[in-house]
Amino acid sequence: MNNGYLAAKGIHKEFPSGDIKLHVLRGIDLKVERGESVSIVGQSGAGKSTLLHILGALEKPTSGRVELDGCSIFDNNDRDRSCFRNRKLGFVFQFHYLLAEFSALENVSMPLRIRNMLTEEANEAASAILAGVGLADRMYHRPAQLSGGEQQRVAVARALVHEPDFVLADEPTGNLDSGNERMVIDLLFKELKKRGLGFILVTHDESLAALTARSYLLEEGRLRLLH
């Protein structure tokens, strides 16, 4: 198994705000090893999602470095970063972002088809993981035909189907009722543990954050270890 890591080193992020710059992240250092689970909590607007997007190579920092196994991911061009995300990272967001015109099977197989895997092989892998998340009988349904909890389970399956090294989740249960929230979280942690993946969770829910091995508070642009 790859004992890799994902790390932020001296990450700063500024946004223009009128005549001034809003300094959201102020020298963030964070290292997460494969197999570790880490959560980041903080008030709305603290920069949690921004930090997650930077760690996931979705957004560039103003300064600082993000490393995967010692390699700086922002030294690469846009195409290489897209390949990096497709091969190394899985994402789960508050809203499932499933493609409405495609079935659950087609949505889950998409990361594999993007990397030019044969459709038959991609569908086989997608079918297996959908069965694993309890949706074997729903894989040909489109998102509008699925409940909220089922849609988010499809999103979890899509994040895992390409066997990433790390999963990044931004309020993954924020749009669910309490029953579906518990089911999705239990499923997600079970699958992460089974695969030995690294996990970075952004949440406002401190009880959810308590499930991770380490938890940080993001406040005034800096991280503080809570447990």
C-alpha cells in the first residue's frame, strides 16, 4: 500500500475586496498521511472550503505549496493538475453534483471513462462499488429518481471508484436529514477504512468532526489543533 501524504506548506490566500485584499488563509501548514482522517471546523466564511479547494488542486493559493508525496502539485499545468485530481483524489460535496441526464451507473463510471478506460470495464467497476454502497437495484435510475440519501451515496461511490489516495469532503451531509446523515457518514468511514485512504473533512458539525483522528479549528486564517 502507498503510504503517501498530502500537505499544505505556508499556504496564504487573498481575495480582492474593493480597494483592499481580504487575507483568508495566513500561513496554513497541514500534513495528512494516507490512512489518516482529519477534520477542519470553523465559522461560515472562515476559509474552510477555500483551504479544501487548494488542497484538492481546484484553486491556486496566493502563496505557499501543496505537496503530494513530495511533489508540488501547483508546479504542473492545468492539464496535469486535472490528471492528478482524477487519479489521486476523490471529492464529496454538500450537493451531490450528479449529472441529471445520466444514470447512477454512468455518473459513477465517469471518472474512469475520463481516463479512457473501456466503457465495459468502467461500468463493471461502477457496478461493483454501487452494490457495495447498497444501490445494486438503483444503478440504472437517474438522480431525480433517487432520494437525497441515495444521491449522496452515489456521490460517495463516484469519489471512490477510481481508487484515489485521498478523499476530500466539504459538508458531505449538510443537505441530508438526520437519518440519511448517519447512514452516509457510517458508509463513508467504513469505505475509507477498508481502502486505507486519507480523509480531509470540512464541516461545521463538531460531533461529526469528533469522528476523525485529528480535528482543527480554522480561525482568523490559521489552524489550531482541537484534538
